[in-house]
Amino acid sequence: MGGETCPECSAPVSPKDRFCEACGRNLRVRRTPVGGPGSQWPPLCACGGAEFDEDGSCEACGRERPSARDRVEFALPGVAGISDRGRRRRRNEDSMAFGRVRGRGTAVVVCDGVASSERAEQASQVAVDTAADVLLTGLQSGTLQSARDAERATAEAVVAANAAVARLARPEAAEVAPSCTFVSAVVTDGSATVGWVGDSRAYLVAEAGAARLTSDDTWAAQLVAQGVLTEEEALTDRRAHVLSRWLGADSGVTGPQTVTFMVETPGLLVLCSDGLWNYVPEPEDLLAALPPEAIARRVAPLEVARALVQVALAAGGHDNITVVVVQLRGGGGS
């Protein structure tokens, strides 16, 4: 028959409909489910496409079939993400949430649970869900009309997410209060605003090249900025990844760092946890890891995300890996 259908009940809908007449679903907003998307990993292993046997083990590498949180994939038009446990960690403490508001824009949030805190995976999940709600509500209301509006909404999202994570803390265990890092993006008509707390990153990749949009809130980055150490010296120190800012009851965070840029040419906006950027830290490294023609929008965002996650897995996969890719059309938002 053709035509659009409701993503909730599959009833026929019109592009002009705001709600599904059959089930009441809001058709203007599509997003990852609260609590995290269910596993959508195909029955093939990330080691190279081998199948899992009846016992749930990869026929090639022996890796066990992942649990729902071990490997999560989710895609919407123009945006897709993957969160993978990696090869060394016992569980996946990263989380992602993103959504699109038809005719208004896209919002994305990636959080990395701090491994030394308790319930790190819960901290990251509640943070992405809370922040995504704030950003998508802003997009839906039509109040994000300028860079100042988007930066204000990003600050509100961080404050709300920080409060939500702080509520998870136990008074008797303040020293291990649940905590996480944060990076977000709001892509509207012709511009994008990125906000962050911690060391999760955002990169812009376009025909002219690639650029890193965020600066890490870490011990190493602070000393490099102050001229105390070179980047090489800082990164070889065992304290290189110690966070100077994070979300949680003991964070003291009052807002994010933000950057806004105009979307003038086609390209990709990549948000990720350090499970990816540890292996492709420089923009040119990330650019080299992308599939051919990805920038020209001839490769689906999900395939781009899969390729980047595979780079990290092939390099060792020592940490959880989360990547969300947003296609940028240029001159007209996402």
C-alpha cells in the first residue's frame, strides 16, 4: 500500500497528522525508549559477521551473545547510535538517548558511567533520559530559535540530569555516589549546539575536514591548558583520565561548557564516549576511520556508527563504546 504508518501501532497516518488517531501516539516526536532501547543486534557477531551457535557463542571468536545492554543499536531518520560493552568490561555502563521532532530538529545525549562509582549504568541511563526529555520538549515547543535558546536549554538539561543522578546517591555511601560524564547536541535549522561535562566528546566531520568540538574536563587537559605539561606528558601519566567535572551528588556542577556552530555544509556530527576516542583521539584519526562517502550522506548513520564501534573493538575494546552519528544536510539543519 505505501504511505506512512504509526511507529506505535502501524495504523496509516498522514505527514500532516500530529497524533495517531488509532492509538494517540505523538507523531511529531520519535525517540529512544525511556530506560534505553532494547537490543537490536542482528544474529551476527561484531568480530566480523560470524553467526552465533545454539549455545549462544560466536562460531569464529567464541564471544557470547550479548545481553540487551551489552550491545544496543537504534536508528531514526538521519541519526543512529550504538552502545557496546566492549571486550574487557563486565557490563556496559554507557548510555545514549536521542530523538527527532518533525520539522524542528534533533537532540542527542551520550553519558558514560564512572566505573569507580556504584550503579554507574543507572546513573548514565537516568542522565540521558532526563536530559533528552528537556531538549526534546524545547524542540517540540518551538522555543529553541537561536543559539542562546539552545545553549540555555542545554544548561537546563545538564542541571536536570545532574539532579536526577544525585537522587540515586545513598547518604551512607557518599564516596561512591553514582556519577557519569555528559555530552549532548541540539541540531536545529542551520545550527547545532553541543554541551558537555567530563570527557565524552563531540566531533564535526565535513568535506573540508574534521574538528573536535569539546575539551575534556580532566586532570590532564587542565595541566596542558595551563602549560604545566605537554599533551604527550599528560597522557602518559596514570592520572590522565581523572575527571575534574562530572554529574552526580558530589559533582558541584552548575552547568556545561557549550559551543554553537552553523551547519553550512553536509557532514556528520559524532558524539561518543572515551571507549571510541581513546583509539581515534584526533579529528584526522576519526576521519580516516569513517566509511568512504559517509560525509556525502551515501552511508546510513547506523552503518557509520557500526564502522566506528568496530574500529574500537578491533583495537582491543578495553572500555564500553558508545557512538551516535547525526547527518548534517548543510544550510538546513539535520
